[in-house]
Amino acid sequence: MAVAETAGYPVKLQSGDSANGVATIVGTLLGQNFENFPERIALAKRTKRPVAVVSTDTDQACTIMFRDHGAVVHDGIVGKPIVTVRASVDQILDVSQLKMKAGGLWPVGFFTKRGMGVLGQILRHKLVVKGLLTHTVTSLRTIALVSVV
């Protein structure tokens, strides 16, 4: 099932209609973003390694694989993700509200009230981004790709 078919860059849920909630949320965010911000397709194509999102409140996870022809969102952890985000669904939605510029390399959204709250949660290990320091560019790109602003 394709969540969105935008500008030749579909977002597909590997499990289709039976995809878990986190995969559905992430797939929907990505699909809407590629529709509203087609320039992010090039950014997605440059993200070559898998990225995982784990919901701490639902115990569900998904892995996003960006390819040249589209993105695939798998249920669970697939392969060896370079970045893994462990957060509640509310925290995931908060992150999606952070504005990013320059393909994520200029994280202006972190300098807002919401952004400071997200940074505080990261510092207190309530929102964990495994790979944030070792794969900073991919971590910031991921935020830019799910950001709806």
C-alpha cells in the first residue's frame, strides 16, 4: 500500500493496511512532506542507511529505508539502522513540528520553546536518538524529513 505517490517518490508501508501505528504515523508524515515539500525528495535519496523509530509507549517500531525510487516503511527493526529514535508518540509528533533548514543542517526549530523542550528530553534521556553524535547529519536529515513545517 502506498501512503503517498508524490512527484514519482512513493512512500510504501511494507505491511500495507496491517502496518503498526508507528509505521503508519511515520509513513503518513513522510508522504505528506514529500507532497508539500517536493525538494525533500532529494534529501531522502541521499539518506542511504536505514533509520528506525521506536515508540516507547506502544512498544511498536518501524524502519525507514529511503531509496532512489521511493521510501519503504517496515514494521519493526529491519537491518542495522544507523539512527534509532526511541520516543513516545507525543514526542515523535513534537519532533515533527521542528523547523529545519538547509536539509536539516540548520536546525532552527531547536531554538524555539518546543525545540528547547525536545532538547531537554534528549539531555534527560527521555527521548533517545541513538546515533545522534556519531551520525549527526543523518539524525538531522531524519528530523527534516518528518518535519511538517
